[in-house]
Amino acid sequence: MPGVSMLPPGLKSKLMIPRPILLPLLLSIVIHAMSASAQDKGSVDPKPLPPLANPGDPKIGAKELFARKLLPAAMPTKVLGSYVKGCIAGAEQMPITGDTWQVMRLSRNRYWGHPDTIALLKRLSVKAHKDAGWPGILIGDIAQPRGGPALTGHASHQIGLDADIWLTPMPDHLLSRDEREEMSAVMMVREDRLDVDPKVFTPGHVLVLRDAAQEPSVQRIFVNPAIKKALCREAKGDRSWLTKIRPWYGHDYHFHIRIACPPGASECKGQPDQRDGEGCGAKDLAYWFKDKILHPEPPKEPPKPRTGPTLAQLPAACKQVLNAPDAKQQHRDRDGVLIPSQLPLK
Ligand SMILES: [Zn+2]
């Protein structure tokens, strides 16, 4: 959920409340101001972050520490904490290229996740190809190598169980490093924000979103309200999967998948299943199409940068995850050649 990171800490917990009507207007203003972040471009030559002057300072944001870890912790896989306050040990890398997927914005180094998330993304990419006829899917942020809060873009995505998928189908060729940093996703929402743009939002999109929502481990999918509205109109046959599709700010270039805590992950703090029906009634969607939500007044002052949670505010075991040695991760490129994951794709 890009954009959410700018929220005051007290509001973050409200993001879990399924009733959008409870959300203060402030939220929409802040998020609208941030909604471009989904399309931040990267660089093929990212500069390493400078070392911290005082990494042991207890007041420092945990994001400063986790963003400086380039590889996962050499520990067995373990999910610690919640989507918005946690970390992950033993994360797996999403291979940056597969037959039916390509990972975007490699410079962000957020292509790490729980093995269940990685397996799910691979499976969904095959389904997008078979069901929607897409060459494949483009994958955005999953999590940092050890999860935790990030310097930019999200409040969630901290435990390797969230993933962003572009609403732009994968092109039918191998994208270069440059294209993966520079290419823009396609805006799916019409200019008046009241519905999708029928020139770009196709029946294939409905199938890709349906396939994702029908995965048993997927608990929630965040999309722009105009996309939710379109799905409500277009879904045929069994519509029970619509329950998992939640309208949210932004998400007009990509959708966000959140999976439940994996079985046996006793230190993962999940969320209850969605239980409020299809969410397609006029009342369910009315909030999102109010003029003050669609066209909020810009904030009088730019939002102040926030430190986010400190290491002490994350589960205690995240300190071990942070301090563990690097895992020796490798992945295979399209030709099956093993590449150390730090090396950029040619
Ligand atoms: Zn997201």
C-alpha cells in the first residue's frame, strides 16, 4: 500500500478497520499527495546508502537499519510481527525473470518474501498467462531482504506476506535493466476518477484479479475504488471472491495482495478474514466517490517526515534477524545460470 507510510502512527492501526467511513478525511489528503509513489522510477546504478553515524541510537527509525541489509538473515524462515510492524527471517528471493513474470524496479531490492508468497506469485503468473492470455505479470515491491519498515513507499510489506502486482500486463519480451527501472505502468482509472478507463482495463484484468482472490491463502487485495466498482459490475458466476477485494487509496497502477499468516507461523500477527459480503452495494462504495475523497484539498503544509517504528517497537526477535549474518542467496537467470543476487541483471 504505497503512500500509507506518511500516516501518523495512531492512524495506521485504523487501516485495518474495514469500514472506510471511519477513516478521517486527513488520510485521503495525505495519501493522495503520495499516490504517485507507486510509479517512482529507479536507477540501474543505485548508490549504496551511506553508513549510519550512530546505528545503535535507540531513537533511530528501524527503516534506516533494515534498508541497509542487502541480503536475508541466514536463519530458518520465520515471520515475526504484523504487516505494518515486523520483519522476516530466511526470506526467499523472487527470481527476477521467469517464463511468465518479470520483477520491476530491481534497484529497490524489495523482491524478497516468505516462500509461500514467492510460490503464490509464480502460480498466479502462470494463471494470468493461461486465463487472461497475458504474456505474464510484472511484479513490484514484495519486501526487503529482512522485511521491516522501508525508507519509502509503504507502511506494510514488512513480513514478506504482501506483494504488489502491476496492472500492466508483462510485455512479450525480456525487459532490460533500464526498462525495469524506467518503464511506467498504465493508469487504469478514468480521468474523472469515477470508473476505470475502458481503453486499458480489460476483461483480462478481471480474470487476473479473480484468480488472485480465489487463492485460499490470499486474505485481502487492495485496488482503487473505481476498479472495485468495475469488478462488481463485470464479475460473472461465483462472485464470492469479491469479498477479498478492498477499495483503497492509490492502487490505480497496481494491486496489492496480502496473504494470511502461514500455517504454524506462531509469531505472525495476522488479521481476521473479510466477512462483509461482496462489498458491491451502493452504500459500500458511496464513501469512495464523494467529491471530497476524489478531489481532496491539498494539505496546507507538507506532511512532516516520520521516523516510523524503532527497533525496540518491533518484535524483540527482529533484533536477531537484523544482526544475523547474510544468507548466501543465489538465483538463476532465464537461461538457468546461477547469479549471486547482488549482481544486477545484464
Ligand atoms: Zn503494496
